[in-house]
Amino acid sequence: MLHIAVESDHEPLGQGVEALVWLAVAPHDLTGAGQALAARPEVRFAAAITGRSNLVFSVLCRTPPDLYAFLTEQVGALSGVQAAETVLTLRRVKTLTVG
């Protein structure tokens, strides 16, 4: 199986708001929440993790109001979400690398 990953400068494409979101999801809803997020075009990366939060994802939106709508309408509608922490990406210091 071959996987190709491409990183591009998303701001010239009109997508200027990138954030990382950590969710605490009830264990019985974790798989469904992860799959629902992974299916969204705004979500660039999603993974089940260990610790206080058990699901993390990267989201890319055009504007702050778009991010707000995504968080309230999409993430807020997921079953089992108990808590969320959102952190905006201000500046990337390293992007995807190969090797």
C-alpha cells in the first residue's frame, strides 16, 4: 500500500485558521466520534490518544466564524463528548517531513 502525504501553504487558498482540538469522549463513543471527525473535509488529522483527552484532531477552516461553526455544530453534535480544548496554530515551525 502506498500513501502520499502533501503539505501545502493553505493561506493562499483562503483557509487561514488552523487549530488543534483535544476531546474527552466517553469510551463507548470514541470510535464513532473519531470516524465522524475523520469523514469531515475540515479535519486534516485525527487520532485516538491516551491521557486526560482521548481524541485529538487538526482542523483547517477559512475564517474564525467558520471554526466556531464547526466546533459548535459538528463537534458539539458528537455523541459522548464530555470536554473540548481548542488551540489555534499561530505559526508553523516545522511541517510534515519524510524520512
